Amino acid sequence: MSPIVRAVILPAAFALLAASATHAAEKPPGKADVPPPPGMNDPGVATAAPTQAAPQDAPAAAPANEDPLAPLPKPDARLVRDKASRDANANTQRIASSDVTRRKQGEDTVEEYREGGRITMIRIIPKHGPPREILADENGKLERDPKLGPVAPVYYKVYEWGAAPKTVDEQKSQ
């Protein structure tokens, strides 16, 4: 390599190396320091109050601490009933004063309760298992008793304690 090429390339290489070192040492422009996210049970932070007072003639705005993007509360989906239908004694008196029609349907007993010719309740009493009550609303639509909840459980007898099961010979002799 000739001394002239060495004299030109060597300082250019050192200058390039020095520029890359200073460029790597510079901190890239970043975002402002951000606090860590809140913990799972942290109650959160309250918003700061506005520094200016709102003019008196301006329309009332939402409170400063209310988040405009927060989800709306769910509507109340409970059944609405009058006080008389919630009172157990009133229900007992109403059922006692109504006309009851009992009939057998297969092995089940069906009781129909009527007031003024309109059906108010049906009680189904199976031979085995708990009785079911179906109530009628003001329009005559039959619905399960709302006090029992939204799920109607099904009961199966898996095992019964007591006397040992009969053998085949014992069953034939009967």
C-alpha cells in the first residue's frame, strides 16, 4: 500500500470509527418516564381537579372524576313483583281462598288453582320426587316460581340406603 493511500484511508477510518462511537453513546430520544402499572388490588388514582373554574352560564358537564369511557352499569333484570306477591302469608291466604281442581295424569297429581275463572298456579306432584309449582302472571303466562331461581335442577336417585335389593327369585315369587 502506498504512503499516500495510507495517509488518506487511515484518518478516514479513524474518523468513521469515532463518529460511530459517539453516535452509539447518544441516548435515543425516548418517551417521558412512565410509572409502572398499578397492582391488582390497588384502588387507583383520583383525577386532579381542573385549575380553572367553569363559567356559570356554561351547561353542566359530567363530574371530573367520572370516566367517560367507563362501561355503563347493567340494568336491573330482577323480576318486578308487587308487595303482596312477595309476602308468604299473603300467598298462602290467596292459594287457600282459590278454587282447586285436582286430577291424575299418569302417576302424577296435577292441582290447578283458579281465581275468578283465571288460572293462577299449577302444582305438579309426581309419585316420586319433589313437587313443582308453576305460577301465572297477570297476562296468564305460566312461569316457574321466581323464588326458585333461573335453573330447574333434575334429581336422579343414584343410590338408596336401606334394605338389600331383592333377588330375581324373590321377585318371581311375588
